[in-house]
Amino acid sequence: MEDTTPDGLTARTAPLLSYGSYIGDKDVDGTGWVYTVSSRSLLEDVFTSLKLKRALEKDPDPSSAAAQHPYVVGRCAMVADADVDAATDAAAGAVREWSAVPLADRLELGRLFRERLLEHWDRLMDLLAAEAHPRKLARWELTGLLTLFGDTNREWYARQMHQEFEHGGRRLIVRRQPDGVVCFNPPQNAPASMAALAVLVLMAGNTVVVRAPRSIALSTMYILRELVAPILAELGAPAGTLNLICGRPRQIIDRWLAHPGVNDIFYFGDSAQGMRFEQECVAHGKKPVLELAGNDTLVVWKDANLDHAAEAITEAFYGSGQICMVPNGVVAHPDIADDLLDRVARLAADVKPGFPEDDDVLLSPVRRSERFFALLEQATDAGAKIICGGRRVELDGTPSEAGVFLEPTVVRVDGPGDPRELDVVRLETFFPLIPVVVPPAAPDDVLLDRVIDFVNSNVYGLRNSLWSAGSEVVDHFVRRVRNGGLLKINDSHIGTVPYLPTHGGTGLTSGVFGEANYPMLKTSRLQGVSIAPDVSPRAAVFEY
């Protein structure tokens, strides 16, 4: 007979995942525990789920009946203040040895990490679903990592990190040297896949401290502790090359800013906080690497493949829009706007809520949805029209004021006037909500320049897209668009391709020094080297 919990549910048979801090290659106890309950449980029985979390954080005995409840997935230790500094000290102590490892050996870390991703694929998919990532999106996240660490990208990175030339009998080297200790603060909406970028930072020769988000720590700890740490041991990396802690962000970030051993801080967050944090970093002598809000624009010209353009637009609804790199606004040529909106509305109806484990689900629950309705009210009061959506819905898609999901929502914004007077256009909303701006009719050359000016004037700048079959339109757009770290033409807005960056951009997306972010390059610096056989300095300076 199977064991059951006090409420009659079958007890979990698999061991409870449990992670302490990982400092200097040792597992370290914390000051308490934060437990992960499955996102499915929060949809099935939110009261029981929250009651379990509170009970376990008061009495964290892993053998207790509460810990054996099938809703409980795992736990992570909360770091003590002293251990935040100990993790940074361990990373600082490992820099000299790890940075001296040949580049080719460090690049092996990426190849082996990719192999382990495939070996742990099913377990990672389950963990991401437990943390509310719909399986379709979890597959996209992990597939993107496979591309990022594929042979093509690793070979490209090798060329960027080290190039050699011969000139006048000299051996000339242009190379990138690691910055040193890099601290990672991944976001709550995609912590594991963003924390995996730390592998690229390690490949550059840096040592790393990663803070797993307190509210959603488990997948981050798993991917780095179970995949990356063993690979580093196999490669002979010194103790302290990778360190993992979990705690409140401000508790940890303040200690990173104050620690003399920290060189860079990789920060994910909203733009207002991120821009303030950039100033704090500079004041403390740290390099900020900022990944902030997106608010991407997707342009559809009159000769576009409207079916494919509509598919790209509906990427805005994936994960309920709580992904920084999805499209956030559309500019549609007035000649095709009606047709395009019809197609988008039909596709939006197929984007469903449900349990994250279900293969056809793409929507995630949305907390604090009052802002969503305030955005809609402001837009409609100004004359915008809701094409589809605009309601809360239940797990099965039934409209309900108590629903925890939001319908995919499309809002039409017609010119003239400045569409950015509306918050739904001007700001990253982080909802399954996309405005479609339809500018007034004008000659195509004039209209195209106006659209490009609109794209370039965005205060954010992560990604932009264009859909057009005309080579002249495409060429003009590519030549003139300066905004953003990535420009996609007739392609998925969120898809990952070799060579091109996945993160970083301009303006409020990555700060004053923002640009496309290749983490291996962003956390290293250029250095030139000249090795001469033996020349006369005076001859080198004065003889031509």
C-alpha cells in the first residue's frame, strides 16, 4: 500500500531536492529554507499550497509529512550574510588560477554543458513546469541554450577572444582578458536559463557568484549545481570558480557592491531600478551589465507574408507576455491593417491557459492584473479599440472576474497623433497585451521613414522586427534602424540563431553603455600584445 499524506494524497516517492549554498566547492548550511511547491498545485489548491510553504519554512524537517506532500518539489537554503562574503572571497581566490587555464580548455565547458543539458532534458523540463513555465516555452528556453552553446557559436567566440597576426617580424595578438569576479542576479521570470549565461562568463575566464531568486530558486540551483559544478571539477577548475547562494536581492547586492573583490555585476530587472543600480555600480567601481525591459517593436509592411507576420505577433502572448524579448507593439501599414488584425485575432484565440505540464498551453498566470485593466481603460478612453481579449479567465478559458489568467489582448491604435502618449505603447507592459499602431496613409517612402523614426525614438531597445517581401524596404530599414541590440527580418521575433546575440540593447534596456550583449565579451576586456624578436626601440620609433 502506498504512503499517503494527512489529506489523503499519495506521498512523493522521489527524494526531495535540497540545496544548501555552494561556496568554494562545498555545500554550506543556511539560516533557513525556502520551499518550492509546484505551480500546478497553486492552480489546483492555492490554500493547501501556501499552507504547506508556510508550515515547511517554520519546521523544515525533510522527513515530515508536509515535506512528503506531492505538491512539494524541493528546497534551497537561505544564505547567511557572512556567507555572501565567503562566496565572493572564494571566487576572488580562484580567479588567478582559472583565468590562466587555456582558452581552448575553458571552451570545453560550453561543449560539455550542452551535452549535460541533453542528458538532463526531461528533469529540467519537469522543474521548469513546476516553476510555472509552460512546457512549450520550457522547450524553447532549453533549445535556445543548445544553440547558444553549439559548435558554431563556440568557434565564433574563440575567434573573438583571441586573434593573431604577423607584421614586421612581430607576433601581434588581439585578445580579451577576463574581468575577474562576476556576480549574477538572474530574474524571477526565467532564472535558470538566464543563470545559464554564467557558463559563458566562466568560459571567458571569470569566476562567478550566482544568487538564485528567493521565490523561485530550485531550477537555478539544479542547472548550476548538478550540471555545471561537476563539469568544472572534471576540468580541474580551482575551488571557488562557481559559487551559488539564495537570498533576498538587496541583502546580497549591497554586499557585492561593497566587496573589493567584485568586478562586474550582471543585473536583471526593471528599467527604473536598473538605471539607479547602474549609478551605484559606477560609484563603487563595478562594471554593470544590465538586462532590463524590452518594449520591442514589430513592423508589418504592405507586401509582408501576413500569415507569418501574425504568427510572430502572437509570440507577444507566450508566457502571458512576461518575457522581455517578446514583441510589445506593432506598426502595421494601413493598407493591410484590417487583414492583419483579423489573422492575429484568430491566432490569439488558440493561445490557451492551463496547467504548465500540458503541451498545448502557452499562457501563464498573471499576478497583480489591475495594471492591465488600467492600461486598457486609458487606451480606450483615448479612442483605441479592443480587437480581442481584455478579460480575466479561468484555467479552462472561461471568462471570470476571479480568473488568474488574462486573455490574449489586441488593441488597435489609429493615427494621427503620437501613439506613445498611451502607456500601452510607450511602456513594457509585461501582460498578454499588444497594441497595433496604424499610422495615417502617406506615400510609401514618407511612411517608411516615419515608421523608422518611430522605431528609433523608442527609449527602450532590445529587439525589433520587420516583415516585408521588398528588398528595397528591407535594405532601407536595416540601414537606418539604430535602436536595439538585435534586428530580425521576416523571422521569429524570439527565436535563437547562431552568431547573433540573445540579450542586450540600447537605452533603457541596457543603460548608458548598452549594446548587444555577448556575455563572454561583455565580461572581458580587449588587450593588444606585440612580441618582437629583438628590435632597436629607436629604429622602431624613428625609422620608416
